[in-house]
Amino acid sequence: MNSSFSSSRSSTNSSLIVIAFLVSALLAGVTDTGVGVSAAGVGVTGPSRHQQPLQQTMSQQVHQMDARSGSLHVHHDNVSCNNSTHHHNEPFTDCGHLIEGATAGIIHSPFFPRPFPVPIYCKWTIKAPAGKVVAIFLSQFYLRDGFKATEYAFLDSNLNVGKRELGPVTIDAESAILLTTKPILVLELELYDASNIHVRVMDFFLDVYGFNITYQLVPKDMRLDSLTRIGCSAAQCSFTGTCYASLDHSVHYCQCFPGYFGRRCQYGPGCDPSRGINQCKNNGACRYAHGGSLITCDCTAGFTGIDCADTIVGSTVSSTSSAVARTSVVSSSSRGIAASNIVFIEISSTQQPLMENTELNITCAILVQYYSNALEVTWYKDGLAINFAAAVERQMSARLLPRNSQGLLAAELYIERVHLLDIGVFTCEARDFDFTLNSSIKVTITTLPPLTVSPKTKTVKEGDRIVLTCFGREDVALRKYGYNWLKNGEILNPIRENEQIEDLYPTGSRIIVPRASRSATYTCLATTPAGTAMRESQITVVPRFNASSESFSLVYLFLFSKSIKASLNCLTFCPDSNQRHIM
């Protein structure tokens, strides 16, 4: 028992010694790991020296990759590639070079596929020998702006001849290949703002930056269509795969992501004709086009529409698709000719489709030869007479206005707030004795589409990176919505704020908060044909425990341990409260 107590006592003393050592070390300042103490407390005084070899290794790897491809890049280690914004006003220029003598190779943005510094200016000059021109394969190119190509017949520091701009190069370009007609090609990357310059495609291309492209010197008489057969790009790989080049740069091919296949990665779980999985009607061919969220249909002759469900008859499209019927304005009016008092009847309504919970006004114009007390007007919905007395939660009414000088009567139907149940055919029927005439109109009603916002709520630590996404599932195929963001009820301005806004393909938008600083409510706004839909995301930011607070915890633990020990001694030597003292 004594040995056990001695062991326990020894262990306690050892723990106290360790805590005391840690406290003294913190109070003395541990400068080797970048942590120091000042009168104001504990703070980070500089970067850790252990980070430097990692950056050197990265630079060496980039250097080696370029050396193998016949080109050369040199990067300095004092530039952080983790941030997309350069810390100086001067553009980052440690990139770009002259390429001469190599027949093929790779050109990539700094630190690809990671972010590059902004502002940035890089210039690559490729010179081909006589009889050769330059072909650029945009195999892994993800920029929407800031990259241009210019060709020259001759170029030096003092003179240029035959300058022709090939235009800005973007991922939206129809061709994935640039082919010059002259022997010199200059590629320039120039950006002063990193906002929304990269393509973002759900669900595979959300965090890739810049470009990694290949060049090849080809005979002067080479035709572009000959190169097109061996080239590819992210778009041509349906954004469900990555385009790669063979070691000799002679062939480019799509490497599909798991679950997708085909020469262009156009098939996958939701589109697999070999297994009979095809969403397209009337023998249409399905394929993935913009990532795994969108399947498109290539329709056969005579058919059109998102799923090839609409028949083309001359210049008229007859729709059999329920999706088209919900969103298309379909109105029909009939005109009857009578030998009696009622000459004709015609119906019209407010512009459609109507938003749910908005007013509906339908006007029925009735031309009569003379006023008749026997004239009656009845309203029908889908063939059944409307019971206006049954309306409880909303106002529904009908009235007949007097005949004007032209002999027209106007019958009006009013519904205060339309519901989706009001979708259907409304009919106005005029009766004068035994003669009736009617006219009908189809009413379509739509509602604001639901938005998907992720995350809806989240608690993060101060300084954490946050990514918010927003998109409407109903717009994946139509791609007609416009997106914007509010922060705490005000329009988010990326110029003033820390956040970055990027468009998502095939639809949607996302916000990147590089370093969260305070709690905020972000609201996604989507402008749709039915109006503006909105959805909120609540982000709560809590303080991060830094070196100062951790040091305080250790000091407190040490002092608290001493206090506990003193209390134990007090309990040991103080007499029992029930014991009587002998005087």
C-alpha cells in the first residue's frame, strides 16, 4: 500500500514538473517554432522554418516537369501559392519565357493546379523554324478571361511584322486548338482581379486554377481539322473527365472520372444506352455535357425540346412535355358567329404564366346587336360552373359591365390570389334565350422555384475558409436563372468585401470566404421567369484559440494544480468538525 501511494505521489509530482516546465518554456519564449512572448502576450512572430523545404520541393518539381517538356520555369520560394491574391501592388511576373528549339512541350500557369498570384503578368514567346507553325492544345484550360494569343511573322525588341491577334482565349471557345499561320506566337496571361475568372462545374471542377496546355510545332500546311481529331479539352471531355496528352504529345485523350465512360466521357449512371438508360424520347441520344448534373438530348429529325418530346410540324412546335406545358404561355380564344343578338365573343387575360398568390383578371368581350334582359354570362373552370359563394380564404367575383357605344359588353372574372389548383381552362359562356356562344382560355400558374443552398447553417472558427453554393435544380437543363448574393441584407460587393463570387456550371453560384472574420447571413437571389427566389445561409464565426489563450490555459492549469494540492493538505491536517477539543 505504501509503495502504491508512493508511486501515485511520484506520478503527481512528475505531472506537476511537466506542467511547470511547459509554463516556464512558454514564459521564456519558444522562438524556434515561431512563437514568442511580449509584454502584450503570446503571439506569432514569424513563419516556421519547417515550411521552407516544402516550398523548395514544390519549385524543384515544377522545374523538373518543365525541363522534361523542353521548357523552363523558375519560381522563387518566397511567393506563397496558397493565396490567389498577390500581396503587392506590382504584378507577379516571375513566369513566362522564350521557347525556341523545342518541338513540343507544356506551358502552365504558376503553381498549377493551385491558385496563382493576382495581379499577374506572364508572357510566353514560341518561335518556330522556317516551314513550321505553332499549334496550341487547350487540354487543361480553365480560364474565362485574362489570356490572349498573338501571332507574328517577325518579332524582336525593336520591331514586329505581321502582327495578328487571335483574340482572347477562354474555356468557352468552340475550338480547343489554336493554330497559327505565322512562325511566332506570343501567349499572355494578364489579370488584375481574380474574381470569377475560372470555370466552376459541378461536381468535379470546383477548385482548379489556371491552365496546363501543350504546344507543338507542325508543318505550315497543317489543317486545323486534322489536329481537331487528336485534341480534346475539359469541355470536350464533358466535364466528367480530364484531357491528357501522350508522352510525345501526338495524341490527346479523355481520362474519365469513376462512373463515367465513352470517348468523350459522355456516358454515366444516368445515361447508358448499352443498358437501356436513356431519358430522351423519340429515339433521341442522351449524353452528359456539363458535368454529372446535366444530361442533354440530341434529337432525331422532326423532334425538339429538352427531352425530344416536342414534334416539329412545319414551323410549329407541338408540345407533349409536361415540363414545357408548365412554363409555356398557352392561350387559345374561339370566336363564334351568330345570327341572333350575340354577334361574337372573345376572351383575354392578364399576361401568363401567373405567379402563385397574384391576381387573375379575365375579360370576356361580347358584341351584341341590342341590349337584352335575357342575356346571361356564366363562368366555367374545366367544364364545371364556378361557385363564387364557395370562396372563403380569398375573393372571387364576376361582373357584367354595361354595353358601350360600339355594342360591346364586358364580362370580368377576378380572383384575388391564384393557387396552383387554378391551373386549367376557364370558359366564358354568353346565353341569350336559347342561343349560346362561348370562348375559353388556358391559365398557367407558376411558383418560385426552390433553391438549394449549402450549407444552410454552419459554425466555423475565425480564419477558416468557407464555401457556399446555391443553384436551382429546375434550371439545370434550362440555364436561364441569374444569381446574386446579399450579405446581411445588402448586395455583396466583392471589391469591398473579402468574399469571392464565382459562377457555377451548368447553373448556380458560389461564394468563397478565404478567411472568416465575423458571423453573417448570406442570401442567394435567383432571378427566374417566375420572379426572384431567395434562400439564406447562416454562418456563425467563433473565436479561434490562439497561442496566447493556450498558454493562459497551461498557466491556469499549473496554478490550479498548486491550489488543489494546498487544499488537500488542509483537509489532511485540519481536525474533524465533530471532534471535541480537550483544554
